[in-house]
Amino acid sequence: MAVKWVRLELDLDAFDDARFEPYLQRCRQAGIEFTTMAAVGDTVEHRRALYDLNKTCSADIPERGEFYTFDEYVAQRIETPTYDPEGVVLALDCGSWVGMATTSIHPEGHAFSEMTGLLAGHRGRGISLAMKVLAIGFARSHGVHLLRTFHHPDNAAAIGMNRRLGFVNDEPRVAAT
Ligand SMILES: CC(C)(COP(=O)(O)OP(=O)(O)OC[C@H]1O[C@@H](n2cnc3c(N)ncnc32)[C@H](O)[C@@H]1OP(=O)(O)O)[C@@H](O)C(=O)NCCC(=O)NCCS
């Protein structure tokens, strides 16, 4: 049976950063550092590290299936018109990459939350919320007003995390007649 994806959207104009600032503060106090792919350098070595992190986290996405090879990942997720190393937020713990949140900007006028993932041992500490706040800042800096994403219906953690930020169901819009 076809998967009925849970499509979500967040109104960036209504998003209140201040409500989520404590998550960023708590993570930083706990020694988590936030940076971006652009800041660390969009090098082959860092693309490989991003791939490894993405692959590990994606293993927990329900029905994700086999992950890309590195070459496929570069071709389909990095060397694309919407990839922007500024839009790749990274969470580091003692220098090790433990989390990622990637966002792309689309010509239709919205941003898309591509992949948010934390290594299993780092989950449940608000790190993904903190990364998403930074991702929202990236989206806003491009003048977009809407952030979209979709998830497998069994991905309770991802859906819960996004609803916690204020994402609501992305209902198909019916044109007025
Ligand atoms: C989805 C994922 C990134 C969440 O990361 P996390 O670090 O555990 O999330 P946080 O600690 O920041 O939790 C944020 C909020 O999500 C919600 N949440 C987290 N886990 C949840 C769960 N299992 N069920 C329901 N809600 C959940 C909570 O509301 C939580 O906020 P609160 O603690 O203030 O109540 C993580 O589970 C993950 O990496 N999963 C595998 C990869 C994946 O599925 N990514 C999404 C597809 S792109």
C-alpha cells in the first residue's frame, strides 16, 4: 500500500525564535557547538563526513530502504541547484559531528527541510530543535515565509519534533472560484 506521507508546514513570519532560544542556550552550555558546512568548508572530506552522518541517522527513518552510495549522495543531494552549504547546520560534540539539519530554498518561494538527524546517543536533549531554529534563520535570510517538510507516518520523533516547533498539516490549497 502507498505510504500516506505526513506533510507539514511552518509559517516563518509567525515563528517565535525567543520561545526556542533556551534550547540553543542549554545545548551550548552542555558543550554542543553549532556551525554550518559553509563555515567548516564544503570540502570532499566534509562531504564524506556529512554523508556518513546522514547515512547513520537515516537508518532510523521508517522504511527508508537502502541509502545512497557516496557518489549517488553527492550527485543527488549535494551537486544540485538547491544545495547550499550555508543551509547545512551541524551540531558538534567535542569536535565530533553528531547532528545535521539541511534546508533548501526553492524557486516557488518556500524553503524545504531536507533532513534532520542526530546520532542516537544524542537524541532527546533538544539538539534537533536548536538546529532547526538555526535552519529557520537560514530560510528567513533568503526572504521565504514558509518552511515545508514531509515524513513517514510512523516517524513519531520527527513529526513530534516539527509539531513542537509549530509545524501544522500542509493541506492542499483549493483555488477560490
Ligand atoms: C527526529 C530526530 C532528529 C529528533 O531528534 P531529537 O534530538 O531526539 O529531538 P529533540 O530532543 O530536539 O526533541 C524535540 C521535540 O521532539 C518531540 N519528540 C522527540 N522525540 C519524540 C518521539 N519519539 N515522539 C514524539 N515526539 C517526540 C518532543 O516534543 C521534543 O520536544 P520536548 O522535549 O520539548 O517535548 C531524531 O529522532 C532522529 O535523528 N531520528 C532519525 C532521523 C530522522 O528520522 N529524521 C527525520 C527525517 S528527515
